[in-house]
Amino acid sequence: MVERLLRFVRPRRRALLRLALWSALEAGETFLLGYALARALDRGFLAGDTRVGLGWLGLAAAGVVAGAYGTGRVYRAVAALIEPVRDDLVRGVVRRALREPDGAALSRLTHQVEIARDTLAGLVMVSRTFAVTAVGALIGLFSLAPVLLPVVAVPLAAGLALFLATLRPLARRQEEFLAADEALAAELGLVVGGLRDITAAGAQDLVADGVRERVDAEFRASRALARWGVLRTLAAGVGGRATVVLLLVMAPWLLDHGVTAGAFVGALAYLTQSLIPALQSLMQGLGTSGARLFVVLRRLRDPGGPTPAPDAETSTAAPPGIEPAPAAAADAGRVPVADAAVAPGPHPAAAHAGPAPTGAPAPAPAVRLRGVTFAYGPTAAPVVDGLDLVVPHGGHLAVVGPSGIGKSTLAELMAGVRVPGAGEVVRGCARVLVPQQAYVFTDSVRANLGHLCPGAPPADDVLLAACEAVGALALVERLGGLDATVAPAELSAGERQLVALARAYTAPAPLVLLDEATCHLDPAAEARAERAFARRPGTTLVVVAHRTGSARRAGRVLVMNGTAVEHGTHDGLLQRSAFYRELTGSHPSLALRDADGVDAVARAGLAGDRRHVVAHGPVGQVQAVRDVRDGGALGGE
């Protein structure tokens, strides 16, 4: 400890000397505060000589001016002392980052180094202020009457000693509290990121117990910190208010033993105006900022410590004690968790894709909705209102509509993630829902791909074939193969979606619901993935589409427009739905005339057109009515 202090002091001797010299002016100001007041009373006002009294007060005022000038110079000296320390910390952080790079290096270089610099400067100021004030006040007390010195100095020293005794334990409790708080934050971050795994595994109670333990640990740490905080308050009381009370109690004895009235008032001024405020500032600074500096410097020296909570989108693992959900629904009617649970059943590749044998009953649809209504609150307008829908086995349905219209809600109702407020949803097979925010966890590529498969993981050739089908094989090879470890934070959103798509392709779920599961892929990659699911034997595909290409590829399209729904093929909807045409920016391809000889759609190039008809462009480019001058009669009319 002494060696470290000497290493710190030697290169900074000049800065420390300047700091001491300018601080002497503040010590003089403190000295004159009580001494000049005592002399002004004893030799001036109480002796009947006002001019002498005013002279001593004037001298005290001059001391204030000199002290203020010294304080201004002190800040410069402190800067010269602290800035090199900051530079040393920066160099140390940079060296460590180059030697052992990690994600927290930037925070240490910017935020934590600045905290250390500012906190250290504050500690230097409050410590220096207390030392300067104590020196000036104690010299003044001794100058006024030596008997005053022990009356003030003894309780002051006792309070200071009690505070210093609590300083190290208080710093430890502060660090324990911060560690408990960070552990709780990390635990909650893992829980939020792994909610689908937790629900799929039925581990809500276990996870709740783990979180409760973290909360209790933080509570215990906060209580321990509060107990030591009480001792610090007691130390402030002993060194401050108790000293004033002791001085007042001993006032008769002091006045009987040669202490003048002016000296007694000067002693009170030293206590109330200088020593007690300086002691309180010291205790506040060392007790709070000192503990903070202790923790930050330890973090800068030792990067290890509680790991910060991961971002919910890139959660890297399930919470402690929870294994990633293996494939977990109990039956085809169980409510699954998005991208984390599949009801058991035959693998789609083994399902019979052809027509039912003659005389056999027609198979149940993959999913049927009867009068389904759903709203997000008892007084909210329904997002889905009285919807009837049948998706047959082997069907390919695209759900389109404006953002926020309820497409994802419908997909979640089909999957069973949400329960309708009215009506019923009947599912005839196992299903898997792949959401927009793909879930990937820290484990091998093989574990991620086989996450939804019950029992033993699929063979490597099955996993690789799934990756090839959805376009994820190049990603798997870049990661290092099936045995490579997946780090979710190092994958882009599109790469995480590829992993989730390959996982869903491998899962034994005939009903696949893609809820904008390809929104971070380019159109070609999206088309490849959707075609792979559409071609997979026995698969029923429902795609919540964000691009018109998904609707063109689907056998049927469901259009949601907020007030009603429309259902049909892509071409059929183009012919009869103006809303769908506006939504897709498409134009129908119709015969020029119907059976009655009437053109179905007004457009340029019709028979008899003399440049009257305005071409209908994409949405937002349609020419307004009357913006084209009449070019003459059309067909003589």
C-alpha cells in the first residue's frame, strides 16, 4: 500500500506542492473565520470599540477573498493531478483490450474511466477541504484558548475514527449490493429472452424460484448496506452535533476557566461553519463516491465480474437450471410456444400427400376457424371478428394486409399461442410457428437445428438436407459445421432466421406457420425457403406475407383490411378486389370486353381510345380526376 502511494506521489510532486500552497489560503480563511470573530467581540464590540470590531471583521472578509482566489487555483492544481491518472487508466484499458478483447472494453474506456476520473477528483477535493479546514480550525481554537482544543478535537476525532472504521466494510457491502443487482438484471434478461423455452418446458415455477432467490439476495445485500449506513450516520452525529452539544454543556466551566465570550463564539463558528460541514462532505464523499471508485477501479483492473444482462433479441441461453426445450407438446391440441414447441405426430415426409382411398372419410383440415373473434381487451375493437376459415392438408395460404391489421394475431390463433374470445380453432395436426424474431440459443448448430425434434436428434444428413432446402447450408458451413457453437449475438437477424427456418423444416410438424419469418432475408432467399416448405411432403404452409411475392406463390390468399376479409387466388383477387390491387400495386390482366361488349377496366389502348383514358399506375401514381384536358369525343359520344 505504501509503495503504491509512493509510486503515485513521486511523478506528481509538483502538482501536489501547488495544491498544498494554494490550499494554505483556504486554511487562512478558516483560521480567520473564528479568530477574527472572537477578537472583534472581545477587543471591539464588547469593549465598546466599534472600529476595532469592524476592523477584525474586515480582516475576516479579506480572508474570504483570498480563500476564494486560492480555491480557483486549487481546481487547476487538482486537474493537473487527476488528468495524468485518467491517461494511465486509458492506457491500461487499451492494453488490456488489445490483449484480451471483449464486449465491455468500450464501456471501460469511455464510461468507467470517466467515472473513475470524476470520482477521484471529487474525493481529492473533499479530502483536501476537510484537511485544510481541520488544520485552520484547530490552530484557531488553540490560539483562542488551548482548553477549547480537547473539547472540540476529541469527539471530532472519535466520529472520524468511527467513520473510517466503517469505510472498508461499507465499500464491500456496496460492491455486494451492486453484484446482486447485476446478477438479478442478468437473470431477468435470460428469463425474458428464454420465455418460449421456459413455457415449452413447463418450468415457470422453477424459473420463478430462481428469480426469487436473486431478489432475496439483493434484498439481503441492501439491508446489510443500510446497517453500515446507519453506523456512518452515527459517526457523523458523534463528530458533528455531539461536539456542539458538548461545547454548550461545558460552556459554564469554560467561561470560568479563562475562555472569553468571544473565544466561545469563535469556537462555535469553527464548529458550525467549518468543521461540521467539512466532516459531512468528507463522509458523504468517501462513503458514497469512495465506494463507487473502489468498485470501478476493481472493474478496470479485473474485467471479470457479473455478466451484464443480454439483449432480449439475442438471448444466448435458457436461464440456469432450464435446458433448451426439446420438442415438447403433449398432443396436437396443446397450445405451443412460438418457435419452441411442436406437438408430436408423424414427420411430414411420412404423411400421405395423395387423395384418400376410395370410400375413406375425408381427412380433417389442417386448421379450421369457426366464428373466431379476438380483441386485446374487453373494450378494444376486435382484431379478428367472426372469422371462418379452413386450411386443408397440403394447402398453401398467404395472409396479407397492412401493418398492424392483425396478421400475426391470426397466425398465433392458428398456432394456439392465443386463445380466441369467441369461436373455436380446431387443429388436425402438429404445428410449428416461426416468428419474426427468430430464437437461437448458445449451443451447437446440431442442437439448434434439432431443438424441436423429440427423442434422439435427427441424423446429420437429415439436418444438412434441411439446411440445403431452406438455404442455410452456406451459413452452417461458415460457422464450422454441425458441431460448431452458435453465438446468437454474432449472427445477423437474417442468419438467425435461417437457423429457425431450418429448425422448423426439421421438426415433425405438418402445419408450418411463418409469421414474417423471412422479413430479414432478400426476396430470392425468401422464395427459396417458402418453396422448400411448400414442396415438403405432407406440409401445410401458412405465410404471413410482407412481400407480394409470397402471395403470388401461395395457392390461396387471405386479405385482411380491418373491416372484412377477402379470400381467393392471387389472380382472382386482382380481378375483383380494388383493395388487394392497391395493396400489391398490381393491375389485372382482363379481356377487353365482356359478353355485353363492355370493357371491364378503363385503361389506355382500348378500342376507340383517343388519349382520353388515363393509364392506371401503381398506388400513389394514379392520375387524379380532371387533371388531363379533354381531347375530344370518344366514339362520337
